[in-house]
Amino acid sequence: MTKEMREGGPGRVGQVKEVTSLANPIVKDIKALTQKKTRDETHSFMAEGLKLVIDALELGWAIRTLVYAKAAKGKPAVEQAAARTVAKGGLVLEVSEKVISSITRRDNPQMVVGIFEQHWTRLSDLYPVDGQTYVALDRVRDPGNLGTIIRTADASGASGVILVGECTDPFSLETVRATMGSVFAMPLIRASAEEFLAWKKKAGVRVVATHLAGSVDYRTIDYRKKPVVLLMGNEQSGLPDALAREADALARIPQAGRADSLNLAVATGVMLFEARRHLLSLEARA
Ligand code: SAM
């Protein structure tokens, strides 16, 4: 691993490097970020697209490396992002299209890629207040589902996504793509099932778990009482009993047709926007 990847930059003062070779060690390190092991070791991840990079910088995310294709050189927004990266001590790489294609594993790659430090919120630092909604996902496996949920949580005004148990990595390329930038806006928290249940008792939240065998129609729940955590089950096996029995309500989304269940991300979206509808009606009355 190169010094740049380990330390998050070449030193206090940033640099601009031109790279055309796929064999360049920094390029190899960036490509290794497709592996979870490397992301974990370096606490970093990759996000594609100029808009995403600019949004992340605006939100204060720490950038380690900005990569842009030669064709993007001279564009004011790219130059600005490069200047901000350098000012923060990051590295800027100007690369050939071949290099950026191989980094993103795409034939028609984005012209700009940012390597950012991962940021997690600690469960013990989470003090939900009335009017807030969180999503808790039990062992979510599918990167596309997780990305869609993070994006939907952001769009519904939720306050964070809690990953319970062994979940897919929110910082994988596929998940980050599916979040469409919301990965930078939504606090992410991870916890074991035990930690989550212990926190639930202390934090004074109301856990509304969704379950195919739920006894309550999700539309009859009042989401305005206490901060609400919407707890969603794993794609294959649903919610385990140990979590379901600790919930304050077990909600069911009534279905028609022959489908056994809704897709996890769709079910989460339905729940989030129902909770939002309740909270908005409270605001309207105030
Ligand atoms: N075979 C799984 C089961 O038996 O629960 C299906 C899991 S479903 C694909 C994934 C998650 O989405 C569920 O655990 C639940 O949280 C939520 N979900 C999907 N459809 C739902 C529905 N109609 N009512 C309540 N929750 C639902």
C-alpha cells in the first residue's frame, strides 16, 4: 500500500500528479478499494461523479484523493474541486480515460472520482429526539437495496440508518452508486443485535418492526409518539424472533396479488413515507 493511501495524502501540502499507466501503484491502491478488506484497512471509499464529489466537500467529508480524466481538465467545477482537495492536503490525479475506466470498472466512466475517508456515527452518540425517524436494517445483504434505502431515508427526512448485525458494506462501490450521493447526507451507524436492543432501552425510542406476520396495519400506527425506529428484516429470512419480540409494534403492509412479500427497499420506502406523512400532519397543526 502506498504512503498516500495509508496516510490519506502525500503530506500537509497536496500535489497534482499525472498518471497514464495502469501499473502506477496509486492507481492499484485505488482499484483495491473495490475490496472490503482494503476499504476497512484504509477507512476509505470511492465515490464517482463531479456532483457527488462537490456535495461531499460541501458537507465537510474528508477527501484523500481526487481523480479526474484529462478530458475534464479546465472545467471550472473540476478545477475548484481540485483546488479544495489540494488545500486540504489531498492528492489530485490527472489520469487518462483508460485509467479512470479501470478504476471505476466502466466503459463510459464518470470523469471525476473522489476517495474519501469513511465516517460512522457511534450508536452511543445517538440521542434521538421527538419527530425523528431512523431506519434499522437487520443483516441487509444486497448492496443495491442498502443504497436505495439510504437514498430513500435521505429523501424522506430520516435522521440515520442503523446497520444491525452482519450487513453489506455501505461504502462499497455498488452501494455508494445506488445512494446517488445520499451516503454523504445520512448518518450511518453499526451495531450488533444485542447493542441495538440495549440502546433501544436507554434511548427512549419506539421501535416499529415490520413483519409479514405483523399484527398491526402500518397505517394505523401513530409515528408521532417518541422518536421512531423502523426496523426492517433481512431479505431472505425476515426479522428474527429475538428482534421481533422486543419491538413496540409489529407492522404489516397489506398486500394484494400473489407476491409473498415486498422488496426490502420498497417496504422501507413505504414505511418511511408513512412516518413522514404523520410527522408533516403534526407540523401542519402546530
Ligand atoms: N421471506 C422473508 C420473510 O419471511 O420475512 C421476506 C423478507 S422481505 C423480502 C424483507 C423485509 O421487508 C421483511 O423482513 C420486512 O421487514 C419487510 N417487508 C416486506 N414486505 C412486507 C410486508 N408486506 N409487511 C411488512 N413488512 C414487509
